[in-house]
Amino acid sequence: MKKEFGIFLLLAVLCAVTAAINPKFISAVNLTNIANLIGLFGIFSIGLGLVIITGGIDLSVGSMFALSGVLLSLALTSWHWPWPVAAAAAILVPMLLGWCHGWLISRLKIQPFIITLCGLLVYRGLARFIAQDNTMGFGSAEGFETLRDITKGKLFGLPMPFVILLVIAAIMWFVLHRSVFGRYLLAVGRNEEATRFSGINTRRVIATSYVIAGLLTGISGILLAFYTNSISPSNHGNFYELYGIAAAVLGGCSLRGGEGSIIGILIGTALLQVLQNLVNLLGIPSSLNFAVMGAVVFIGVLADHLVQLRSAQRAVRI
Amino acid sequence: MSAAPLLEVRGISKRFPGVIALDNVALEISEGEVVALVGENGAGKSTLMKILGGVYQPDGGEILVGGQPAKIHNVTDAMRLGIAFIHQELNVLGNLDVAANVFLGREPVMTPFKLIDRKKIHADTEPYLKRLGLNVSSSTRVDQLSIAQQQMVEIAKALSLNARLIIMDEPTSSLTLSETERLLELVRELSKQGVSVIYISHRLGEIQSCADRVIVLRDGKNAGALAKEEIFHDRLVSMMVGREIKNFYTQSTAAKTPGYFKVRNARSIRFPDQAVSFDAARGEILGFAGLVGAGRSELAKAIVGLDPSGSSDLNLGEEKISIRHPRDAIERGIYLVPENRRTEGLVVQMSVRENVTLPSLKNFTRLGWIQRKRERKTVEEQIVSLRIKTPTTEAAVMNLSGGNQQKIVLGKWLAMNPKVMILDEPTRGIDVGAKAEIYRLMRELAERNTVILMISSDMEEILHVSDRVAVMHEGEISGILDRADCTEENIMQLAVGKKISAAKAPFSS
Ligand SMILES: Nc1ncnc2c1ncn2[C@@H]1O[C@H](COP(=O)(O)OP(=O)(O)OP(=O)(O)O)[C@@H](O)[C@H]1O
Ligand SMILES: [Mg+2]
């Protein structure tokens, strides 16, 4: 909890500073927009966070967005599938790919970095091939207005992606912090062998984490496709896995595995989105966008590291 | 007597690339029996136990449980048959709390969502901690515990399985005197309750005190068994190593220079308010005894500058030296061989050769190129002199038995030429034959005028190897005993902080 508090403080300070400099920050329109983006990014970041907690990584998220986005557009506009079927397919494809990753990683012991790097290349290529490098869209959403309206709609004044994120986060909080499976995730991430010696099927635990990541990527993918409304297969979702990794790490996940929390990932995601917004609102050249983000992630991680060193020393003293 | 033994294994064989770890091995154990399994490092003890625990599959042979053939394909199978296994290496998870570790894989859940019943898991854990005399809360994160306490958590976990057979692979190697006593008592209790125990240890004293029977392995084969009345030190040793070991403990003959190494006001991060001072003589082995948490390792770290907030004033001969950083200590010829050698002393993925020469690689180079031949020759000499059991110099250290890994690290340090050598638990997990070799090397170093400080929790070692013994209690030296006054009784008294008349002051000013 202490760990999340530090980054929460950073978030609060950033918000306060931005609001002070540019009051537009707290306008309803801007806040709704930020909430929408936090929803979009938060959902798949949670999935990535789980994978990171097992000591793995998933670099293929962005390419999966492109692939599932292209397929979704085709299914709805060209093949005229009923929208529930198309949406289910757009979720199932990433889940299936996640399952493949998990299987290869846990059975054949290939490093997650390599498997998902291959995924990053392959899915992007497939997406471009299927779309023949054409930008895809949803036109006037004829026949699937319901789906579009759900993704762009509001509930209690909150944008739908944000509401979905809250629901998913609540569920995943119980899964990670209260359920047996969540405990095994943490255990596997710290020491797979020791966990296996306790009679736990560690392969299944690891593979499942990739399937869940796929599921959440699929859900995010649909929301993202309707958010951008046009999917250019060569750059749709580019770098998004890195936002997810950055959010998870800022939120206290360790790339070595075994550490992390849902609340932390949420705050990490929010921090990144607020930063983006800040760059826009404060008139910082948008070319500096990545540099600002990189610097903040660095500062966040460094500060956390120093705090931990301190408390470790204090712990020994007692 | 008529009933089938609880567990029987026959003709078990297991080979690894380049090694036959087990060759036609048999073992049986009845209900409530305590069988000690002994043998040199690499004899195959852990491998045999891992087969019983479902970690490895045997290449041949059969396992009978209660007279019925049993197949143990994985850890779960073993647990189902009532076999609990405390591994030689610690297998606790530092990122979880004590209760989560004890019940890992068997968490009590609340329906319908399989959420962990947190009240129950903690309530269920407490009695086991009490029974072991482990004075920590079940909600403490395990990485906050000392190594000894972590080991006790592992033992609690095995107890909580309510197993019929508990395998303990060197459970006491990281425990100190009082905890070892507690564990031995526990083993006796368990056996009274009808639980069988297979107990692996290199400390023969422990075996004499708890075993009903000893089974000896040598080079992966059965080398004999001894009944309780036949368990004698010499007999065990010669069965294990296949030869007599003479002069197990070599006595000091060299003249000593008292007060050569003076430590004054050493403060460690753990006991910042205790200033420790003592003198050690050139040419002597000064043993450091004490209970867990007495601050011995911390003192050592403060002396060599490994403790950033520690401090001490040192005098080496006439020279006053100040140490801010471990580098300063190494430059002055003051070395510490740390306690946690597996993590602090080895690159386990690398080969035996690469590990042995890592700190001294410069000696094997010409113009920056490594002279492989010379390097290999030195390593081969080390392997012979320490009796390291490895198929070749190129085997990955990871695949050696626990004790052989220790020997490699130790050999690496002993080959250097120190003025002061601090050894923290030098023979943890090392077999008797190699122990004799290490004691000989230590003695040789001392004769060559090195000051040796030996921190040890092995009572026999403290009693027989040291020239004098410093006993620590809660961060202080509670007294120093001359060789003539070194008795278990005296050491235990000082270790719990009692005053005794035989104890000398740690230094003369
Ligand atoms: N996974 C493995 N791969 C290759 N060789 C192995 C492996 N595990 C064990 N060995 C070899 O098998 C032999 C027996 O090892 P084992 O660990 O059973 O010895 P041990 O009797 O437990 O020794 P110690 O007292 O040092 O713990 C050793 O020669 C070791 O190098
Ligand atoms: Mg062993």
C-alpha cells in the first residue's frame, strides 16, 4: 500500500500543477476525455501487469490491436456478421494467441520476450496483409449501431471504457489479491521451482496469465477500434504494449516478477494519461511527448527504489 | 514387525549426463522410525530423496508404499502418499507472508469464488509456529525473516501436511545451536507419534542423537547400514568415505602473536548501540559461537566494510587501518567468505572452471588472453585436493550437489593469501571428508601467520577447530574461552548471556 501511495502522490501533484497552470484541465470535457483514455489503456495494462507479475512480458499487445481491429472491421462491414459474434471473435482471437504464447512459454520454456517479440512482428504483418495496407473503418455503423453506442456511450456520466475498467479492475483485484490463483501468480513470479515443489501446476498458472492478458487486450481492442474509428494497420496500436509496461512498472510491478498490485497499475495508467494531457495543455511541443513520459517513468522508478533502500535499512535497525 | 514397512525402495537407479547418481539403491523405513541418510557430497542422497518427492523420475527400480507399488510422477503424487519434503535449498517465497508459505498449494478457500479464507489460514498457521518455537507473526513477509527463521517456516510447512513420512535434507545447515536442539526434539516427538523421518545431515553428532538407524550411500550405491547401537563417529566416517581419516582435527603447533589483530568499537547496523572489541592472535583460529541473531555475521560485515552504516577501528600489527569499503579490506588482505555462498559466491550457470578462477583470472592471462591450459590445470588440482565431485571441469555448477558447490567457493577463497580471513559458516553442508580437508587448509593458513576468525554454528566444529572461542550474545561478546575451558556447557551458558568464571575478557587494553 505504501508503494502505491508514493505514485499516487505524484499523480495528485501533477494534476494540481496542471490545473493551476491551465484551468482547462478540470473542465468536464477534458476530464471525460482523460477518463475515456484511462479506461482504454487501463484494461490491457492490467493484463500486462499480471503477466509481468509471473516474471513474463508481452510485447505483442499493440500488434494484436491492429490484427483484431482489422478483423473486427472486416467482420462488421464486409462480412456483415451479427455484432455480438464479431465482438466475441475480436476477443477470442487475442485470447487464443495469448494461449499460444502461454503454452510455448510454459511448456517449451522459450523466453516470453522472444515469443511475444515474434508475435509483435507476425501479427502486425498479418494485419497489414489482411487489410492490404488499407485503412479500415466502420462507416456509418449500419447494423451494429448498438456496439458502437455501447463503446462510445456513458453510464452515470462516465465514459463506457472507464466504467468497464472499473468493473474489470474490481474483479481482477479479487483475483490477484484474494484468490488462490492470484497467490499462485505471485508465487510463480518469485520462484517457479519452489512453487512447483509445493504441488502447484505452475505451467497452467503461467499459461493462464497470458490468456487473461489476451482477453483484456481483446476487450481494449474493440474499445480502441471504435475510439479511433479508423484502423490503419501499419500503426494502429503501435507502442501500446510499452504504455502498459510503463504503467505496470510505475505502479510497483517488478519485471523480475512476484510483485505488483491492481491499484498500482491503475494509478500508473492514470499518471501516463495525465502526462499526455499535460503535454497538450501546457503547450509543450508534442515532439517532446515521449521524452516527458520517459523522464517521469524514470523518476518514479528511481524514487521508489530509493525509498525501498531506505526502508530496508530501517527494517534491519529494528 | 510383520506389517510391511511404510516405504521401501528397491533397485533405484538414476543417471544424469556424465554421472551415475544412483546405482541400484535400496532403502526401507518403518512407521515411526528415524532413518539417517549419510554420505559424501555428491553421493546421491538428495537425488534419491527427490525421486521419493516426485521431483525426478528414476531410470529403474520400484517404490513400495505400505507394501503396494507406487508411482510418484510429480510432487502432488508424493504429497498424496503422505510424503513431505524439506529441500536442501530454501524454497520459501520471500514476497508472501508466513501463512501463505506454510499453506502454499493447500490454501483454505471460501466458496463460491475460491477466495482465500484469510482468517482461517492465519489461525491454522499459528499452532505450527508455536510448536516450533518460532516467534514471528504469521502475517510477516518471509523476506523479513532471517535464514534460520525461513528454514523453520519450511519445517512448519512440512508439519502442516500431516505427512506419514517427512524427508529432511540437511534441515539444520542454516540453524543455530538452540534451534537445532528444538528440531531434534521435534524429530523425536514425531517419531513417537508414528511419523517416520528420513534425516540427512553431515553433522554426525545430530545423527547419533536422533537416528534409529543409519543408511550410508557412497558414489550412488548402498555402502551399508548401522543400527542405533553401532553408530560411532569413526565407523560412520570410514563407511562414508571408504577410508580412515586420521587427524580429523589438527592441533595448532605454531607460536602465536597475541593482540596482532585488534578490533575496537565495531558497530553494526543491527546493534548500533553495542561497541564490540576483541583481540585476535596471529596464527590462531578464533571461533565465534552464539545463538541466531547474536550478531556474528553482522560484526563480520562491519569489520570488512560491507555494512555502510557500521564502523570499527582496526589495528593490524602496529598499523592502524581504516576501512570504508570492502575494497579497502581486500587491499589490506582482510577477506570475508560470506555465509550465503550460493547467492553471494557463485555464478551457478557457469562452469566449475570459470567459477574457480573468476576472482583470480588475471593470474591466468597473457596480454589479456586467458591461458586455458594453465587455468584448467589449476582447477583440476583444486578438484582433487578438495575432492570436488564433478564429471569434468566444464560441468555447470548448477548441476553439482549442494556440498560440492560449497567446496568450490571455499576453495576459491582459501587459495588467496590473506592476512585476516573471516569465514562465516565455512563447512555448512560439507561432508566429513572434505571438512577434514578444509580444517587442514585453515590450519595451514594459520600456521602461515594468518589470523582466522571462524563463525560457526556447528558445536563440534567450534569445540575442536578453534584455538579460542568468542561467544556472542545480543550483539556483545559475552566472554572468550581458552581451549582448555571450551565445553559445550560453557559455550551455551555464555550464549544465553550468563556470566561464568572461566570466561576471559575479549581484549586487554
Ligand atoms: N540435475 C542434475 N544434472 C546433472 N547432474 C546432477 C543433477 N543433480 C544431481 N547431479 C549429480 O548427481 C550426483 C548426486 O548428487 P546429489 O545432489 O544427490 O548429492 P548429495 O548426496 O545430496 O550431496 P550433498 O551432500 O552435497 O548434498 C552428483 O554427482 C551431482 O553432480
Ligand atoms: Mg544433497
